[in-house]
Amino acid sequence: MIRIALFSDIHGKILLPFKLVDLYQKETGNKIDFILQCGDIGAFSGMENLDKATIKHARYDRDELGFIDDFMKVNESIKSFLDQLNISMICVRGNHEDHNFLDSIENEHPHDTLFPIDVYKRVFVCKSGLKQELRKGNDVLSFIGIGRIGDRKGRSEKQFIQEYERQAIRKLFKTKDVFDVLISHDKDDTIQRGYGMKEIREVLDNVVIQYHFYGHTGEPFKQETDENGITKSVKIKELEFNKSGVLEYGSMIVLKKENEAIEFEVVPQSMTNKLTRYNWKM
């Protein structure tokens, strides 16, 4: 059996998914093998590289700067915790990242499908449109990542999908592989043409995928069958504390694959509420 925790939109709270996984394991006795994360990591390499939205939010919430504070240089307490947990988090890019920083690392890994971005080598970004596999014993979970957001106006800024990523995605259309999971930051553009990412729609129409998980939109958690009639589409609630200081329903998903059968659970708020805005770093 392989068990995966899924999150979206952590916005600098890089350590929080790991702490939620640690809590889940202690509460349930079930081992999590990997974390998948649907973008807006908040991976900024320095204060001078923050985007306008992150600068605005960081004035009131230092958590937005968690990558700079805790994952660009070694904190021995965090290192000890991560080493003991011994789990990797694999992300797609969002629209609130330091893309020049991520590009520089990606260029150092031309032959790899994913690459580490933090000092502990626990946080990875997967390249868009490439086949990925997670293995635990004899069980293998196959997935595709598609990062960034859709480009509606022909813009070239790096928060929007890039041409080299489109080329990688188009190559998927020739494959006969069946994938377990697609993770993306943006949604597809089915409901409102011109909003969302048309490339995601094209993948869902041309590649057999069992589950699609995404974030970004600000919508509540929801699950539905995609219009292709095959894929289960799941909007993960952003990993943000509400006005009461707790996480919303649907902000942590656990997916299990055993003997080709896949199912997932929404981790209940009775569990996630044990980590609040006020105590999660303690």
C-alpha cells in the first residue's frame, strides 16, 4: 500500500503540511509515504524577490515568508524534525513563486523529472507534463504535474504556463499510459472559457487519468466527475487559517492505493483543528 497526503496553496507555510502529516500518523497509526502539493508554495529566495501579493500579506502574516525564514538556511530543530519524519513533499509551481529562482534550479537538473529546492532536500518541484512515479514496495502511483496558471491574454510573465511546458504536455497526448493522478495549481477552463488553463482541459480530454486535484481558485472543497466521464475532479481547499484560526474542511486529503484500487479520505477538522494559527509552530 502507498499512502499520499495532498495539500494546496501553502503560501510560505512550508512546514505546516509536514506537521499535519506527523499529527495524522500519530492520531491514526497510518504511515504517510509522500506529500503532493498543488502550487503556491511561496518559494521565494529573498525579500527582494517577493511579488506584490506576498508583500501585502506578509505585512500581517510572517508565515508568508516561511521559505525564506526556515528553508533557505538550516534550522537544526526543523532539520531534526524533518529527518525523523523522513517524507518528501513534491509540488507544482503556482503563480506566487520566485520563478527565476526555480528556473535556475530546474536548469541544473535537465534530465530529472523533479528537483529539490530547499536546504534540507525535502521539498521538490516536479516539471510540468512529465510522467512521475512514487513507489512503496510493489505499489506504484503514477502522476502528472501541471504548474503555474493559464494565460488568457498572450502574456509571457513566468507565473503563466510556458511554451516548453506546453510542448511537454502535448507529448502526453501520444501516450497510451493510464495515470493515477493529475495535480495542478489552476483549474481547467471548462466552466468559463478564458478562465483557467486550457492545457489542463486538453490533458483531461486526451489522457486517461483517475483523479485530478487542484487549488488556486478560492472555492470550497468539492468533488465531482469531470465532463470526460472518467476523472474524479477534486478541489482541495487552500491551506489557510480562517478568521477563527483553524483550517477549513477539505484542506488535507489522504489518498491510498493498494493492488491498483485507489480511494481517498478528507481528513476531518476534528483532527486538523489541533493545529491552529496560534500553536502550529510550537
